[in-house]
Amino acid sequence: MIQQFWSFLKQDPVLRRQWQAAFIAGLITLFPLLLTIDLYIDDIGRAMDGNRGWVKVGRPLADAIVEWLNFGRPATAVAPLHTIVAIALLSAVGVACARVYGIRSPFWTAIASLPLMAQPYALQAMSYGFDSLFMATALVSSVMAAILVHLINSWRTVLVALLLQLVSFSLYQPAANGFLVMTGCLCVASALGLLDRHWQMLSQRWRLLTSVVIYAGGYGLYRLVFSLFYEHKLNGYAAGASRLKSLDGSLIFKVGVSAFEPFQFLVKDFSYLPVLLPFLLLFLSYTILVIQWRSLPVLLSAAAGILMVLLLAPGGMLLLNDSFARHPRVLIYFGPFLTSILLQLFALSAHLKRPAWRLGVLPLVWLMVVMSYAYGHAFAEQARFEQGRLSRIIGAASVLRANDSDQHLRYLMVKGTMPRSPLLQNTIRKFPLIDRLIPPLLEGDQNFSYQQLELHGLDMKKRNLDDMQNDLPTSCTPSVETICTSEFSLYKFSRDTLYLELAPDLALKRPST
């Protein structure tokens, strides 16, 4: 198999150049993430204790892959290796998407591949030192399954697509919705006559029917395997997140509200007009070219199809009781969508022999580059800003522990949130999304708050605040058992517990990441 693949690459050097161009473009665009982001949220706990834990959130295949890649247990931090491999895989699927549209130019293939890995919502997924590889592989699997739907000529192809969806669900469930997005966009492209002639294998009706079977079948297989072997391992977070909407008369209305929820976040995240303009320019160019290629009624049909794709893109997540769109990484399916729109525009410009229209996508590409570098720089600066405060907190805790002659202080309670640095606040004014991408080192009673403190040398066990809210001190008076600063207050709350309260005037309320 490997020999055959290598022989194929040697026979088609253009294909190799397409991948190389996409890979280099991905590395350049995501360079700040590779350089500055080491441990991101969930990475902290895994890097310290080596526990994998993906099966607890419904991703059993991720556990198996990390054990294989890391030469057994425990899991070890190897960032940014996983992210580099993720870029390589997404570059490969970008080439596959380009070939579907008959695009063979390495430069334009690289341009079209970038949204798969560097669109704003993908930045969070690519920030994880561990999970970036699994999220990328899940997206690659779902997109390739969608492409196979347009190649179906035997039951074996259907089976492969089904297994790819199972892999996608087993690695990162939201990425499986890339299948719906890519299938819908390919159907629109087929109706417009934009696909390479070798990819016109089935009628639209059969494509859609087969797609429903593959998506539902992949999820059904995933649920079957998980319920048989892993259901009992789910943690509270995953169990709560997977809770479905109640089956009553309001179900359709609730699903409709959930379908529009991503658009609400899009408005909030890109409310700064200059940042919105590249998207408007892209869709304006696309609109003009479709009208020139076909007609206004065809454009309206294509627009309706694209809108339907976006509304149905969340797939099964529309049935979840809790909001899903609040997590930027969940909207990873915007990558295949933007890639498809770019490729359709390239195909239109080629058919119309008007290559200059391709230049209309460059502002969007530049926006992705700028946002990636702004995010990376803001992340690094915020880390430096918080590290100073964290060092002072740990120093104060060390003083109180040193004064504890009985050495009983083993527990810690944390209240409040780290402030945002002036640089980050300025960046957020232009790119509000970045506020949701950068988690504070300390954020109240979250588990990773205690993990951060442990990572930096303060090894104290978590004690929940919930049962002690009425007993917490309301003012800070310096003493042998209390340290008061403008940034935080640290109390010896009881014989064995320290209570850390970050200054409320500095703690900014921020959305959950």
C-alpha cells in the first residue's frame, strides 16, 4: 500500500507540490501558536499526571492514539509536534478538496486549504498540545467521508465512508459535522456545474440519501460501541454536555433557536466592521461570478442551499440541551465551509476565464494570518502578565505556609478571575473572539486554576467554595494569617485551608472557553 502511494506521488509531482504549498502556508500562518502556546487548558493536567482522559468525554480513539504515539503510558507533552502533524493532515485533505474542483495550482490550493486549519474558530482547536491532532484527524475523516460520497460506485466505498465517520465521532464529536458541511457544499457546487467531471458519479438525490445514511450510521455505530464498552467511564462534564432537549411540543422551536445560535456568536465575534469586510468581499465576488456563470435565479437557489448548509451544520448538536456554540472550537466546521466557498470561486473564475476575481479572497486570507499572529502575541503577553501575579500569589502562600508550625495547610480555595493585560484588552477591541480564545491562568473554582498553581510550585488540594460562601471573609486586614495586596487577598481560612480571593475590581467577567 505504501509503495503504491509513493509511486502515485512520483507519477503526479503536481500533487506533491500542492501539498507542500498548503503545508508551508499552514506552518507560516500558525507559527505564533507553534512558538508561544505550550500548555492550553486541558493540556496542563495531562502534562503533569500523564492521564489521558479522552474516553471520559466520549473520545475513546484519542486515548488509543496518544498511547501509541507516545510509546505507551503515561501521556507526555510533546507540543507543538501534534499541531505540526495536524497541519500536515489538514493540508492533505485541502489538496483532496482542491482536486475535486479541478484545482491544480499549488498557490491557490494553499490559499483554499488555510481555512481548514487557520479560520478564526479553528485557532482554539490548533492551540491544544494534545487534542489538536485528534481534532484535525476527526475533521479530515469527516471531510474525506463526504468526498467519497461523490465517488460511490460500490458498497466498499460506502463502508469506508461509514468507518471514517465512526473515526470522526470517536476522536472529536463536533468535527464529524464537517461531513454535513462538505456534502452540502459539494451538492451546491454540483448543481452549479463546478465539480471536476470525474466527480459527477451520482444524482443529487442519491448523494443526499447516501449522506444521511452515512452520517446517521456513523453516529449509530459510535453510540453502539460506546454504550457497550465505555458508557460507564463518562465524567460529569460529558454526561451533562450530552443531555438532549426535552421531547415536547417546543422541540422544533428550540432546535430552530440552536440553529441560529452560531450566527449570534459570529455577530459578536466579528462586530468590528473592518474585520467583517473581507468576508463581505468574498461573498460579493462569489455572488457576481455565480450570476455571470448562470443567472440570478440560480444564485438565489445556491444561496438558499448555502444557508441551509450553515443552519444544519451543527448536526446532532442541535438536539443538545446546553449551548454548544459558546466554545469556539466546536465551530471547527466553518473551515470546510470557507474552503468550499473559496474553491467554488476559483472554479467559477476558471470557467469564466476571469482569474482576477480570485484576488478577492486575499483579504480574507490576510485576515486569518493577522488574527493568528495577534492571538499568538496576545496569548504570550497575557501569559507574562499573569505569570508575575501568579509568582506573587505563590510567594505569599509560601509565607503563610512557612508560618504554619503544625504544617497542616494542605487545601486551597480560589475566588475571582485574573485580569486581562492592557495589550490583550486592546487586541480584544478589534478581535472580540480572542477574548474567548485566551483562558486566564486563574478562573475561580475551576480545576485548571489549581492545576496552574500546582504547575508553578504550589501543590495544594482543591476545596470547594460552594458550602462555605457564607463564612468567607468580606474584608482584608493584614495580619500573621492574612496577606493583603491590591491584586489579591490571601487568608488562612481554617487550620488546614488557604483562601485566595483575586481583587474584584480587577477581575473581569468573561465568557467561558
